[in-house]
Amino acid sequence: MRRPVIVVHGGAWHIAKAELEANIAGCRAAALTGWERLLSGAGALDAVEAAVRVLEDDPSYDAGRGSYLNRLGQVQLDAIVMDGQTLDFGAVAAVERVRHPISLARLVMAQCAHSFVVGPGAEALAEHLGMELCDPADLMGKQDAGSWAPPLPTEVSDTVAARPGDTVGAVALDLAGHLAVATSTGGTPDKWPGRVGDSPLVGCGAYADDAAGAAAATGSGESLMRIVTSKTAVDLMAAGHSAQAAADLVLARLWDRVRGYGGVIVIDPAGTIGLAHNTPNLAYAYVTRGGGVVAGAEASPISTPGRAAGLAAVMV
Ligand code: GLY
């Protein structure tokens, strides 16, 4: 009998010991929310959207309510959702008044002639489509606006640019055999206003194709974009690699080609899961075919080249 599958992540980065439990618990709750949808017959798109909404509401993560502030002390959010059956996707970037960017991305996909809408135009579209906008202050769950420091110099600091964030994502296979992926992020801490990373870019932060697999990426967007991480992982599965091998190989490429840090979760069309990262932690959860939920903050086994260097760089 076919069983649905869902995997979620809460970001590849260094999770402080005191925050580990909350990060793992949030992923568990998100995976179970998506799983219940799948069991009740909902499609993979519904499941990944529902799972990511849970993570967007949780201030533990750099998405929705817990997002990092940019250099002007603002939250600017990016998200994408993609349907593996049709290859259709919807994405938004740099939105400041949207509580659930993943749901706006879904609305863009379902109700808009365009695929990717950004900034004030995306917020106007949200209102046009009946979505209530929120107060930007409602999104500042991780750090209060009062802690914001004055703008930094105009140069992008290397250390900030290289620091992985804790973007969230979900991939799912539904009872009908369709795949979907969703990714949502607040981007990197202290980012330049208007900066957009890999997360909302089709093929970079997310990709899903029923014929090959689905993948969601996390980590340093400036690196992940360069190797089109999620599409690369899906292409590796299309070429015959297992889900775990595809996850390992794409992380190896991220390190070998661009010295990038990050993580990826993947599912193949049969529902086999792969998961890899070269950062100290990747909070994740998935539901096994028997309905048991597995959650943690370390992939096992971790075979990704570059991880040792990643540890040394990120732990400082
Ligand atoms: N991976 C999230 C970002 O770089 O924005």
C-alpha cells in the first residue's frame, strides 16, 4: 500500500545547545501537521504549505515570526512553493507585512498569471487576493526591534555573507504519488535591504519533479545559488543516484566548487528520504511509513566532505 512521506528542516547552521530542543520540537510539530494532512488525503502541496506555516509561526526559526532583521532593522521575507506534478511554482521575496509568506507564494502559484512577485508589489497582490497584511512588528519574534544596531558600512561583510541561516523547508510525497516542496526564510542576519538568497529561487532553494524527486536547500544563499542546489539534487536522482547519495553529492559539490555551507533534504519518487549538511546542525523531522516521527539536529550518517572545515568555520 502506498504511504505518504514528509520531511521538514529548520535550517543548517550552528544551533546553540539551549535552542536545540526547541528547534527539534518545532520540526516534529511541523512534520506531524503535514503528515496528518497527507493521511487525510490532502495533496503534497497542502502538506508542505501546512508544515511550513507551523515553522513560520515558531520564533525558533529564521522564517516568518522569528526572522533576522536586515541592516535597516526590518524583516524581509522570501518563500517558494513548487508542484512536482505540473512543475508550476509560486514565489515571493522581500515582503515585510506577510505573516505567512509560504501561503502568499501558494496564492501566486494558484491565482496569478505570474510566478514570482517581490516587495511592495507582492504585498499589494496579497491584499488584492484577500490576504490580510500584518504589522511588521508581529514578525520580530527572535529579536526585539530595540536591539537593532545602526546600519553597518556599505560593504557586505564576508563573515556575515558566509554565515548560514536557519531557513525552513518541507518536501512531501502524497497518496497519489505527487511531490511538492516549500521553502521560507528571513534570509541572512544584517542583510542589505532587498537582498534575496537562494530560498525563493526555483531550482536553488527548492525543486520538485514527480519524475525525479524533490529537494529543499538551506544555508548560505550566496553559495547555494551558484550550484543551483535543489535542481542539482533532483538531477542527481534522475541520473540514478539514491536520495541519500544525491543529498551527499550535492553537498560535496557545494563544498568542492564554492566552499559553501548548507544542507539539503530530498525525497525520491518512491518516498525514500535523503538528508545531508556540512554545518554543525540541521534540525529536521520526518514521518516514517509506519507513522513514527523521527526528529533530530544531526543527520546520520554524515558523510559530507567539507563538514570538518564547516564545523571549524561556523563554531567560532
Ligand atoms: N538560505 C537562505 C538565504 O540565504 O537567504
